Amino acid sequence: MVLRASYWTWKLLNGESIPDEMPTAYLMLDGECMYNCAYCTHARDSESDNSYLSRVVWKLIELKDLNSISLKFKRVCIQTVNYKGYFEDILNVVERLRVLDTNNKLLISVSTRMKNEKEIDILMNSGVNDLGIAIDVVSENLHRLYRSWPLEYTLSLIRYGAEKYPGRITTHVIVGLGETDRELYEIFKLMKTYNVKVALFAFTPVRGTRLAHLTPPSLERYRKIQILRFLMFETNESPEVDFDEYGNLKILKYDSSIDISKAFLTSGCTHCTRPYYNDSPRNKVLYNYHTTMETQKK
Ligand code: SF4
């Protein structure tokens, strides 16, 4: 088992301090992925450095380094690369965490590419609270091209999980992979009907991946999509939307008394902040803010 912790998680596990609060620990089970997602640093053909996932550096750790984890974090997210033996490794880490969490308070998320419904059932009955089944690419054509199976299959797994385990499925959606705003809106609507949480990310080109040459989405577009997600999932508002002939969001009307500042925070499972996952720490303006303090600096 190759177990890693995000740099800030590693620091906290080692008793060091970090500049901001981070209630979720991010772990990664690493290896050679069997899939070839065009934007992923761990894809089969990627030439990226494996100690990165998106922009974040991950340090090697051992299971014994997790001993104090339930005292330091509210949630643990286990991001898993789909290497040979990944599923057994997830179950081993979850079992270990449940033993360490004597107060039974630690929330556990697993984020990996599910192969089938049976895998969902096993994980959801293993001590995992929330399961991340990523859509990532919302456009049907691009989903097949970049993730090499049909969008409908990914959606069928999400639907299965959402119906059988209500409120416990999260999906990841990436903005800036060539999809239209209308396609994002349609996926948001569907996820809302399934009661699936949406964690939004901006596409981050990383050297060594197939899509290293693409540019990230404009901040202006990303903000509009963040506001749309926030209104649809975190308020009772049904925003009025309209699109131009190319699928660009041209009208987004909502009650101006709604405070939308939290729309720019990282979204997804509760307590998930994923600091600098798709932002450089050098940037003053971030796609996803990990604290409300940061949004106030904006
Ligand atoms: S939303 Fe955050 S905690 Fe939940 S699966 Fe995604 S990265 Fe993990």
C-alpha cells in the first residue's frame, strides 16, 4: 500500500501548524492507475510527478502515522487511484480509521472511480459515510473522450448510490474542460433531484497530462457557475437562467438580498475545504476559497 497525505494534512499529523483551519484530512492511496483520464496527473499515460494530484504535493506516510487523526480532524477523505488492489487497500484504511476513532465521530469520505454497483454497496457498508463518484466531465462527448466510458454509465452509478444511500453521495464537477454552461446547469439539476452534493473545481492544466495545453476557465465564468451551484444547492431559490445559442449562461437572476459570499468557498462534503487544490498559493484571488476569511480578503 502506498499511502500519502496532502502537505497540510501531513504537517498537522506531525504536530506542526498550518496557516488556516483545515477540518478535513486528505489521504491518497497511490499507484499506477488503470484508467487514462486526460486531465489527471495519475492517468496511465501521464508523465506527471506522482507526488502531485492536481496542484497539491502529497507526502508518503504509513498507517501508524494516522494514530492521532480523529483528534485533529472532523473528516478524512481518502482519494484513491485505481491501481491493482486499490479496493482492498481502501477497506483496510477505513477499518483502521474506524478502530482509531473510538468516539465514533470521524466522518469518512472515499473518492475513487467506482467500477460497478457491487463496489458501491461494499464501500457504503464498510464504515464510509460519504462516497465521491466523480462526473468531472459533464459534456457527453468529452466524458467519453477524456474518461473513456459513457457519461450515462457514470450517471447510472450515481443514481444507484443516491437511491440506495440517500444524502451520502457527492460528485465532483470540473469547469473548463470544453463543456457549455448549459451542460453544467443540466447536470446540477439532475444532481439536485438525486440529492447529490456537487463539489466544483476549476480545470487545472498540469504538465505531463494530455490536457496540459488547455487554459483554465476565466474567473468571471467560474464565479457565475459557483453562484449558480450555490443558489441551486444551498438556498431555496430557483434562479432564473437563460443561455445563448452556444450554451453560455447569459441571464442569471436571483433575489439580490441573498448573501452569495459563501458561493466562492470549496463545495462538496461537509467540512471539505481542499486548500489550493486548483489554485496557486501565490494568487490573491482564488477559484475556490477554503475559509471565509479568505473570501473577505477578496
Ligand atoms: S467533496 Fe471533499 S471530502 Fe467529499 S469526496 Fe470530494 S474531496 Fe473528498
